[in-house]
Amino acid sequence: MNGLDGLDSMLEVAPDLTAHQNLPWESYPNLMRVDATVEGLGKAEAQFMLYELALIRRLEQWLVDHESLVHGPVHSSIGQEAVAIGAIAALKPGDQIASTHRAHHHVLAQVVTNAVRALGDFDPAGAAATPQPVTLAILQTLAEILGLRQGFAGGRGGSMHLGSIEAGVLGTSAIVGGGIPMATGAAFSFAQRGTGGVALAFFGDGASSIGALHESMAISRVMALPMIFVVENNLYSVATTVAETVGFPDIAIRASGHDMPGIIVDGMDPLAMRAAVMRARGHAAAGLGPVLIEAKTYRYLHQSGRLPGSDYRYRTKDEEALWQERDPITHFPAALAVAGLVDAAAARRIEARAVDDLARVLSEVIEEGPDGPRIIDTGWPDPLDAPRGVRSAQKRTPVDGASEPMLPVGEDVTFQEAISLVTDRAMRRDPEVFVIGEEVGHLRGGAYGTTRHACKNFPERVFSAPISENGFSGLALGAALLGMRPIVELMFPDFALEAADQLFNHVPKARHMFGGNIDVPVVVRTRTAQGRGFGPQHSSDPAALFALFPGWRIIAPSTPADYVGMFNTAISGADPVLIIEHHRLWNTTGPIPDLDARIPLGIGRVARSGKDLTVLTWSHPVHRVIAIAQRLAGEGIDVEVIDLRTIDPIGLDVDLIDESVARTGAAIIVEDATASHSIGPRISQLIHERHFGRLRAPVRLVTGLDVPTPVSRVLEEGVLLSDDDIEKAIRELRIGVGSVEKL
């Protein structure tokens, strides 16, 4: 009998699977509509919201009128200002926002609001002068958009990468939906620290189908994070309609799929937005989990620039006219007048102040030239400053721990146990350290046993995340930007491609594009699996991939002692660090040092002294090369083995390489990776550039073959780095060097 026989009689099967499509949003659970209200709104707050509206509109209009002064696209929010001023009005000091490429309104509202809250009072209708912190916030925002030195990031970030953590702007991202996972990290930090803070992520309707959103929603729901997701549904992703990108008009329906509250609100009305975010914030701050808000709004201009969408024929002038009838610039003052909060005369004074404040700020960066307005020469950043902020030279004082060492110094432990011990020790020293990844809190120590001690002693800080690498990598970044110290475990290096947006577009670039003066202490651990039959999609080496993105430090220790020392430096540092852990090291043993010991990054070691030629390597191949060198020593071939340990291109121990290669005159790089995944060519280039005249033979590179790693044991062995190839390269180079010497 077929196992499915009788199933139709057990279940009620709809003959038409589309019968339940196109239901109105009211038919879905957890959804509501929130309308405008002036409840709890005082006169001072109302006047300030009106000032922000006028200021944002005037600044954005100036930008589109002078877009030639902006290096790059101008994604204006003209028409969408109500979303920003209403949402920000509902937040509290200490809350953080993240946003996307269209973020001028969000950022300006947040930084100006933050400045006013710090002052305690500002009457835009009657004050004799606008306070300096307010005009400074406007100046920094405008200057960064223009790419000037007075900007938040000194011009590195520009219009699409605006950030001021102290003002509550975690950061904006040019990647659609890229800021959402970062915001979950802020929410995570608030939950862990018990601050009562809330994080809010703004994004457009085009991001509502992207994986970053759904991974972040899943993580936020699982962890009940104090998180608010705000989608600005302006109906178009560039020229693609919501019907094409989502399939239904009410994006808030997505909340039902994640079993979280969803709110639909008029995004053209600041009072409605304020009410919706206040309601969502109360829910999230109470520990009840995340909320999704859909703000129905409209951008009056095209994706970027000063022309309306109708000029590009994807929408009509009639549609634009209908939305312009709802312009908050006219409707909001009228609503405040009806409520008795701001009269017409006060509204005119507020408008005039916004105009004057913008003019005063513009006068500091713009002057009139023979061909019209231009940037004042003194406003440009120094080109020599461009490289600053990719990496940090800051030193961090470790947090003192109160626990006793878990093992006597010098006792032999396995490489695997060293990882577990030093992770636990870091968590004992610093309460801001946490571990996140797949399975890390289960199986009595995760998939590889490296969180065994942490799971036992700090289970509340070891988080088994959903299978959402991009989501939890972005969470780690957001938490790190607020001072936490995440350890992210990627089960296999190949899974970095699932998290590529956060690991390559955001983590290594964050410090530089947000000003060069913030810490990004994200530690990513991953275990290579070459030789274990995991096949083409689980057997890559990640060094060369991560090295493509300036900002990453990359380390590959080969002994338990080196692991402890380098891990401690990484977890207490200010840079993102990738730690590569080779599976063949797992059961190797060595003496454990003091669990608080440190080895500076960028310092290699001589693993074996020799005079004939230099072999540069790291991780497990160090042991293989030493064994080969010792065997060849009986034949009179004296090989020096250098364990580089740090292998990001900027972090190489150039002094050690120089000393050894200058002395031996010959070099081989041995790397346990396929040729296309090899970082060796960059090291070879460095040696050739610095030692061409001293080299007695070209630098040799020994790797695996340039093919995906197969599963078959025989085929896999034929593809991977082999001892025979290493020995052959040493012999051939030694013979070649000897021949040159005879000549």
C-alpha cells in the first residue's frame, strides 16, 4: 500500500491552491493600522518636528538643485520626510537607527533631535538664535553628503554611508537592506545589557524580499530582541513596482509569516508615524520582541537626481499629482494648527529659521565662484588622509578577570582544547564577549567542541543562531560597533559566501567609511576541512577571499600556545580578525601558556633555522614542512621554516621575511589551499619586489591543484597539497640554486 493512500481523507485539501491569495491585510493575524493622534504631543515638540520637516525639505531641495556639487548619486527623500520626523520623535535617548542609501531624512532628523535632547530645550519659533550643537549637526550631515572634511567620516562615506553612533546613527548602507542586520546587533546589545534601548532599521520596499531582512527578522523573533523594522513603501524600487518585487500591496503581511506584530501607517503623516513607532517601541522595549511597521509613502523624484519618475515613464504625472496633494509640507502645519499646537505665524517663523540655518551652514562650505556655487577649497579633505582608518593602532586594556587559571601553565593540551579554554577565559575577563553561530550552544561544545567550557560556564552568552550567516554576522557587527566583543563561528569557510554582504561589504569597511575612529572588534573563527571528504562546497580555504577586503586581519596559528596568544590579542583588539583553524591541528598537542598571554598580530616566528632556502608557511603545513626539512637535513639540505602566523597582506611580518630571504636567497611558499584560493601570489610579489636582486631563483609556490575539492578519497588526495610536492619543490629549488652558485 502506498504510504500516501488515504491522505486526502485525513486532510481537507483545497482544490484550488490560489483560493486564499489576495486576502486583505485584515485577514492576517497580528496586523493593525495605527492612525494619527496628537495625544501626548506638547507644543514644544510639535514646533520642533515642524522645524525638522522644513529643514530636511530645504536641505534636500538644495542638494538636488546642486547635484553637480555632490560626487555620486543624490538619493533624495523629498516626499518621505514624515516617516523620519515622526519615527525619530517616538524614540528615546540611547536608541540607535540604521538605514539604507536613501537616508538623509533619517540621519538629519536623528542627529538634530539628539542635539536638542542634549540641550534640553530649543524653541524654533522664538529663540533668538539656533544653538550651535544644532547647526553643527546640520553641518556635519551636509558636509559628509558633499564628501568634505567637516563630515562625520571626513568625506569617506558620503551620501550613502552616514554614521554617528554617539548621535544614535549606527550607520547607513548603500547595499539594499545592508543596515538591517547591523541594527539587530544594536538591539542585541541593548537586550544583553538591559539598557531598555531599542534599535530601528529603516529600509525600502525593494528590501522587503531580500534575505538580510528575513534573516534579521528570524533572529530578532527567536531572541525577542527590542527591534523595530520600518519599511518605507514608496511603491517603487527604482522603476520596479511593489507588485513585481513583493506580489501584494501590503508588505506588513510579512510580519504574520514571522509571527510578530505588524503595523500599517500613513507614512505621509508625521503624527501617524509618531503614534505607530511609540506603540512599537513600547512593545519592543518591554521585552516582547520585534515589530514590523509599513509606512505608506511616496518619493516625489526619481531614484536619484532632480527629475520626477514620470520623466522616465514608469509612473504617470497624474499619480504624482495625487501624492503631492498629500505633501506633509502643507498638511502637517495645518494639522498642528487644527490641534492648537502651532499657529500660522509660528509656522512661518519656524520655516524662516530653517531657511536661515541652512544658509548659515552652507556659507561655511560653499562659496560663489565665477561659474556659480562651488565647494570652498578649505573644505576638501587631505588626499593623504585617504588610507587612514582601514586598520586601528589602538590598544585595548584587557578587563581584569577574577578567576584562577584553569590549567597549570606548561601542561600539554590539544589544539581543540586550547580554543575552548581561551574562549572561556576571554568570557571570564570581559562580560561583553559572546559567541554566536550555528550549534555553538549545543552538542556540549558546538559542532567542533570548541565552546565546551563556555557552554558550561556562560550558557547565557553562547547563542546557537538560526541558519542565517548573513544575519548573525551583521548582528555581530552592530553589537561590536556599540562596544561588545562577538566571536562568530562559521561552521565551514565556504559559508562565508552566505554572509558575504556583511563579512565583505560591511565588517571590513565600517571603520573607514564611518570615519576611521571607531572600533570593529569582530572575531570570526572558521575550521578548514580539506582532507575530510566534505567535497567542493565545504573544503575551501578562506584566506585569499578575506584578504581581498582591506580591514580584515587574518591569522592562522599552528600550535595551542600560538592560538591562545593570538586569540587574546584578537579578542581584545579593535580590528575585525579572521582566525583560520585547520582540522588537522585538532588533536595535535602542545604546552598551554598563561591563558591571558598575548602574541601581537603581524609577528611571525622561525619554526626551524636553516641557511639554504626559506619556506614560508602557516597553520598545519608548518608541521609538515618541518618534518620534511628534518628528513632532508640528512642529505645536507638545510631548510629554514618560517611560520608567518599572520597572513593578511598588510599584517605580514615583512622584517622577518626580509631577514630570512636576504640571508638564504631563495624562497618557497607552502599553502594548504587550491591554487585559486591561494594568498601565496601576493606574498611572492612582495618578495620579488623587495629582493629581486638577492634571489638566486624565482620564488616557488606549492599549493593544491586548481580544481574544486572532490569527495572521493583517492581524488581528494590527488588534489590537495602533498608532502611529495613540497619535497620536490625544495629539492628542485636547492638544485637550481646550486647550479646558479656554480656559474
